Amino acid sequence: MPVRDNSYPVPEPGKPVVSALVVSRNTKDELLRCLKTFFASADVPVEAVVVDNDSSDGSPAAVADEFPQATVLVQSKNLGYGRAANVGLERCQGRFVLLLSPDVTLDSQCVGRLADLLLTRPDAGAVGPRLLLPDGKIDPDARRSFPVPSTLFYQTVGLSRLFPKSKRFGRHNMGHIAEDDVHEMDSGTAACLMLRRSALDRVGFFDPRYFMFGEDLDLCYRLKLGGWKIFYLPSATAAHNIKPASGDSARQLSYERHRAMWTYHFKHHSEDVSAFSNGLVWAQIWGRYVAERVGASLGRGRRQVS
């Protein structure tokens, strides 16, 4: 069982209650909007730590100019998300750490409501908000159960899309639970997730084997193994202003996403199933990657012809 963090945070002079941690690469405008909403929504002492992954768009200087209270850690190369976030976590001083993607903007009471849940639930290691996409729908990664071979199969054959509210077929994205209900979940998303620092210190930081994607699932898995609960809090809201990638960027993102799927499965579930089942999981993951890339290539071809 985890050691509970029961004391109410009486802020020390110069010490934040919440640290925002943002990993950024060439997202200057989005990053500035993200930080603006973070500082505007905070009603407790806060700090912001930005880890810049070798940007070429002037992001570090822009942040330093507009938010001199923020800490900017400039890297000489792109470390990926997990390694860069670990650099930032070493500098975060808050009792709670709010992971933020640069393309997320926070509603006015989001920070306070997330922090309040962690204060009132000493058994909670993390909490995520209702995270909305540009079309107004909830980001499917905002509340997830851990992926296992069966959920991967349901996604591969399309059953999760056909029956998104099914407790069996749609359980990975928890469509069977109303979006307005506070509930426990297995994992949120590093796009917007508040962590209890004492829990994080006990289970460890991000696994650097994940370059991009999957590191949040892995961390939440370790939090749950450590006895911590993870909550979805719909009264705390944020917007995830995702822009579709294209070309080489889309191909790289797709590759990293599927590689993360296999890394997660191999690390946490490969010993629970037979070698044959592991082979099937590998084939499903990389078969989906090939199908996705073929579909993208055909789509580009049709657009060029038209």
C-alpha cells in the first residue's frame, strides 16, 4: 500500500503547490497560449517548467520574454517526451505536478479542481480532466483502461468502433461510463494529467524506452501497481487543440505510436501469455501500422489525381 500524503499544503514562501511541466518542440504559439491559461487558472502558488527539445522557432526566448517566472530548460537535441519530461521533473518543486501538452488550454478552474481532488483523496496518485477535442468530443485518451491483447483485438477488427459504449468491446476508452461521472480509471493522458509528487517519487519517473506515446500508460500502470488510484474528474475541463500531422511527421508519429504499443505489451504482459499469443499481438500491432501507412499513401494518391 502507498504511504498516504495527508497533510494540507501550507505553502512555504517561494514554494509552489502545483508545478506545470511542458515538453515542447517548435510549438511557440501553442506553448504561449498553454502557459497563459495555466497561470490564469491557478488559484494556488504555482510554477511552470518548460523543457525545450531543440526548437528552432524561438520558443525558449518567447517564453522567457512573456513568462519570466517560468523555468526553461533548453536541450541540445530532441530527447523525445519521456527523457525530456524526466529532465523537467528533476526541477519541479510542487507537491503536485501537472503534465501539459503545449496544445492544451485550461479552463479557469481546472488547476484548482484537479488539485482539490488530490488534496481530498490521499489515496489518489493522479487525476485527469475532461479533455475535449476541437469537435467537442472527449479525447479518447483522457480516460482509459490498460490495453491487453483482447482490447487490441477489438480495436483491430473494429468492434471497439462499432460498439464504443460496450463494457466489453469499448472498455479501453471506457465508453460504458458516462462522461459526466467522476470515476476511477487505469490511465489518463500526459497531455493533461496531475500527479502527486510523493507517488511519483515512489514509482519512478518516465521509462526512457518510450520516445513518444505510451509513457503515460506505463507510468499509470506502475502507479496502480503501487496501490495508488487514478481518477477522471469531469468538472475540471481543458481543450486539446490537436492539429493533424502530415507527410514525414505523420509517418514518424504513427511508427512511434505502434512501437510504444509493443514496448508496453512486452514490458507488462508478455510473460502472462504464450509465445504464440505474443506473436499474434506483434502481428496485430505492426499489421495495423502497415495498413495505416498504406491507407495514408492511397489517400495522398487520390488527392494528387483530383
